[in-house]
Amino acid sequence: MQLHQRINAFSALGKFLGQFSSETPVKKEDVLNNDAFFSEMQQKMHAAKHHNGWFTEDNLHFTFKSWAEALTEDNVNKWISKYTIPETEPKTVAIIMAGNIPLVGFHDFLSVLITGNKVLAKLSSNDKQLLPFLAEYLISVEPEFKSLIDFTEGRLTSFDAVIATGSDNTARYFEYYFSKYPNIIRKNRNSVAVLTGNETNEEMEFLADDIFRYFGLGCRNISKIYLPEDYDYDKFFNGMFSWKHVINNHKYINNYDYNKAVYLMSDIKLLDNEYLLLKEDTGYSSPISVTFYEKYSNLEDVKKKLKEEADKIQAVVSNTGIDNEIPFGTAQNPELWDYADGVDTVDFLLKLS
């Protein structure tokens, strides 16, 4: 299978996913194999939502919209234009996927296949419905993918390299077990925002998207904010108001109630708007419904700290001139070339051949 065939197939998948990017899916005539897959996709969404209560319809629509926008032919070509992708014998790459947000392992899946290699995927029990079905769609568009995609629930065997994503604890196991293979092993990372107090109301509402999307479960969600010592907290909470509807999700609000009770019993001071807790903390990984904050008197000190602890941070949202910062509201819309943990997956895969 030639590279242009793989690009065309993923572009077709993007058009297919685009139909499910809003509350009311719209079946389009120009989408390949739509009659065979459109209705079943709706069933898979329903199954995913009921299997995992964090996979709400809103979050599923957002996921599909994001991938539809990423998988245009122009965008995929722009992404891979910096590489030379030879047509060689495919290597088998084992991918151990997380399940914290919908299709969280899709970029690894895409990267392995776009480089002409074979996927051996082990899915998280929290996200088992969607990717195998999307793989079926890809195969329907380009049948040669059939020999390049395999899912397993058992022990991983007969592979040439590994991409594994998990917690710091599971990473230690991965590093021990897969040390003899070329590997990318991802650990816990969190994302932060650095505020000055001069942000616009629109930027603060965009920050709310970065905090609340996927209920804060993603590594690109903002779990920690840095604030100047004289910061006006009303400005922050006014921006968060656009996500007040999060209180309607019972799983989220149960976490809020639990965390609030635990903190109050421990006599920990909190700032609270009845659906989000702000807790002063030097850590990065905050619980669901909690955002950590830390005050600063010198912005340069924050920049230095973030640089020193870069291995703990996935993304930085800010407009202060910090290296590699991204705009407010874009944390959950990475480009294809925005690699997790800053590790170039395609470059890694091309060096296997």
C-alpha cells in the first residue's frame, strides 16, 4: 500500500467522523461506505457512553470534531511533509493505550499506520468500543489495512517496538518489561496555565474549556494555575461560569462533593464556586473538580520552574511569552505535530526500519 493510499483512507475517516461532531449527526452523501457504517457508528457511540460514564455525548462529539478537523488531506500532508517515509517491510508496533478520554490512543494508531507499519493494539477496558469500529471503517476504504491492524486482549507477543501510555506506576512496569525493545513509554503529565490578571473575559472562558473538557481527565487539561499575588479571583470564577452545566453530571458532582468534604474535614482552605474547588498546592496533579493554584511574585521564577520541571508538564496555556506556550482554549485541540510528552512518534517509527 502506497503512502497516498494511507493518506486518502485517513482523510475519508475524517470526513466520516465529521458527521458525528454535533448533537444531531448529519448523514452526508459524499462519505465513503456511509450506508454500511453510519447507523452502526451511532450504536457504538451509545455503547461507549453507557460503558464509561465519563464518555458523555458532548465529549464524544467534541472528540470526533477534533479528529475530523485534524484528518483533512491537507493537514495530514502538512504533518508528514517534514519526513521521508520509505516503502519498506512493516514493523509490528505494540500500542498499550490509556482510556481516560475517548480515542486517547488514536494518534499513536494513526502514526504507526501512516508510516507503513503494523498496529498491535491493547485497548484500555475503559475505551474498547470506538477504535476497533473505526479500524473496520478504514479497512472498508482501504482493504490492505486488514493485515496491518490487530487488537488483542491477551499477552503481547511478536512485536518489534512498543508505545505504552500509563501512570507513573505502570510506566515502571513497562520500562522493566519492554526495556529490550525500542520504546516510547509515557508517564503521568499535567498541563498548567500561567495568568497575569490581564486576560480578557473571552480568554478566561477559553480557559474554562481547557479545565473542564473531558471533566479534567486528560493530560492536556489544565490542572494547575499560576497567579500573581494580587490576583482578583472573581475574574477567574466569572470565566468558569460558562461550564456551570457540569453540575448536571452525577459522576463529576460526586467527585466534587467528596473532595470538598475531605478537604474541609482536614481544615484545608479552599476557594469554591459550588462546582469547582481552587486549592493552593505546589503539586500538578489535581483531583477531578479541583484546580491547584500557586501564587508568584516574579514571572521569571515561574518560567524557570516550568523549564526545570518540563518532564512533568504536557502543555502550558498562557500569553506571557513562555517557551512553547499555547493560546487559551486550545489545550484539547492539539495539531497532528503536537506530540505527547514532546516525543516525535513518527521520527521514532521511521528509525525502526
